[in-house]
Amino acid sequence: ILGREFSQLTAVIGWCGLLIPCYGLRILITNMLMACDLVKLKIAIELCGLCIMFVLGVLLIPQHGLKGTIAMLVGTDFTLAAIISIIFATIKFKK
């Protein structure tokens, strides 16, 4: 019904499912940084995320097209969530 162009999209729809939890986790953890009054760290991490997204976009999109775009988005959010989780594990909070 939708033609050949749609068949390429159906191959990556499953991968789009990974985007929602990765994005949600990143937003949750960056909000935790704000709640802990670590605004400068949140800004630094978001800027790091932009750099990661740019590099992944340059590497993946030209070679893989739509699949590369999804991989860039999922990879960026997953990487940021992992980095922030490691930072939280190492921070000593006042009791």
C-alpha cells in the first residue's frame, strides 16, 4: 500500500524502540543533576552530547542513511546516560 520507500523504514522501526528508554533515562539522570545543584555539570554533559551526536552523525549517516540516523540518536542518549551514571556513582554527597 505504501510502496517501496516504506519497506526501508520498517527495517528500522524496531531500533526506534530503543530510543525512548535511552532518551528517558538521559532526561531523568540530567534532571537528577539539576536537583543536586550540579547545573554546570549538566551543561557540560549536554555539550558533550552534542559533540558525540555530531561525530556519530558524520560517521554513520553518510554510510548507513536512516539506520545510521537511528544509531546516532540511540548511541548518543545511551552514551550520555552511561557517562552520567558513572559520575553519580563516584560523587560523594553530603549527608
